[in-house]
Amino acid sequence: MKIIMPIAGKGTRLRPHTHTTPKSLIRVAGKPIICYIMEQIQTIDFSEIIFIVGHLEEQIMSFMKSEYKHRMKFVRQDEYHGLGHAIDQAKGEFKKDDSVLILLGDIIFTADIAKVVGSETNKIGVMEVEDPRRFGVVTVDKKNIVTHMIEKPENPATNLAIAGIYYFKSAHKLFDAIHHIIMEKIKTRNEYQLTDAMKEMMAKGEKFETFRVPEWYDCGEKESLLDTNKVMLSRYATHNDVKGSIIIPPVFIGKNVKIKNAIIGPNVSISADSIVKNSIVKNTILGTDTVVENTVLNSSLIGDHCALSEAPREFNIGPDSEIIFTK
């Protein structure tokens, strides 16, 4: 079995951070998003990981080669025409037919993948969501066999959303279906979708069975990234008390971080080599080698190699006065 992980996207909803950092390398609770995904595959047997790369691919290649010893290939995607098109870039790596596990590279999830791979049936990870319109949505029968699927429907028939985890018994059948939708120009929302390729496979007799993904966290925009950081910190936060400052757990403090006269937390991640002085920081992610001074931060996302300092204010306020600073 091989794994395909598409991570070529530009992460437009996380700009300006993704102008210089690939979304999959943005840190949550002190480590890059892609590391959480890699942890999920450590218990399964696979021969190779194929990364679909594009935007800032050199950073991804350098990081993955330095951190992991798996057999890896990096296939460049020059144009962006949907997830189906992204997966199609890997077809040259399957000279012989093989099973394939597809994992989207911009989410954090927990699932028992070991029970999925090797199945006699194609598998799709699903989760129940409040607003399925942002996802691919499936309809299933009593045996959890998919009877219908559609990408980002305006009026979803169910709340079962596709969670970005797919197992295919035959990579060649998958690529044949993708080839069909590209040749026939079958698009949804003007893109070649993996859901349309799977519908083509179903039309030719292939079955897809769902499995539940108990935890799934979105990392696509600032607010959801901070929410995910909060959850991960509740599990993995580690810190030492800092003399002269107050640390309110959960907090992650990286190596060589200097903190002076500050209140840190809750729900704060500070990456390596950063400095926080005379500041209050909560519900925030700070990148590496970043300096924060004389500042109050809340619900903030500060990138690598930044400097943020606020000059002290001077007031002359008479009796019976009220001053309120708003956003």
C-alpha cells in the first residue's frame, strides 16, 4: 500500500502567514500540522508516501526529509484544478496496481486507520457536522454503504461529511475514474473533485463503506486554527514555571524561549527562540524567533521572525471621566 498526501495548496485563508510558510508546516501546540498526521500512520504498513507539493515545496521537502526516514516521493502540482486533479499527479508512481490511502495534509484527526487499510471494501472516513455545506457529503444505507455523494451541496441530504481520509483497494481504478472525469470535463464548482471520481467508480460497480472519524479539527483559517491549538494544548502542553512571570495552563513553551515580567496563558503556544517581555498573552500562537514587548495579545496568530512592540501610553485624565478602548 502507498499513501498519497496532497499538500500543494496555497492556504489563502491563512494569509499572510502562508505567503512564506506552507499551511502544513504551521505549528499547533508547538509542532507542525503535518506531524500530527504522520503520527496517525505509524501503526500501519505502507511502502511509500507520495506528497503532492507545489507552494513553497522546498520547505516541505527539507522538513520531511530531516524529520522522517520513510520512503518518500514529492510530485509537483503546477496548476490547481481541485482535489481530483491533485491526486491525478501521483498516477505515474503506480506502475503496478496497489491499494492507496489518501490523507489530506491540512487537517488534524484521530482515527483507527489500522482497521481501515487492507479492507475488502473501499473506505471513506466521515463525521457528523452541524453545517455539511462546506464538505463533501454522503448518504449511506443501514450497512454504512455509500448510496450517494455530492461535493458541498446547497441542501445536504445528511450531515455526514467526508473527513479527508480515503482508502482505495485499487489505485488503477481510482486513476481511471479521475481520467474519465477530466476527459469528459466533469466538474463541480469548476474543479475536478475526488467525489465525482468516486461516483464514477460507484457507477461501475465499486462499493464504498464509511467509517467514523471520532475527532477532526480544521486548520484552514485563523479562528479554527486557534480553536484546534486550544484542544491540542489540553493534551500535549508542557511548560516550566518562569520566575517573575505568571503561567496559566495550558501553555506550550518551546526551546530557548525567554519570558520576563509577563502573564502567559491560557491556550498559548510559543515556539523556539522567541522573547516575551512586559506583556499579557492568551489564546495565541507565536512563531519562532519572535519578539513581543509591552503588548496585550488575545486570539492572535503571530508568525516567525516577527517583532511586536507597543509604546507605553501617556494620559492626563480629569475627574468623572471614562475612556474605553474598543477594537
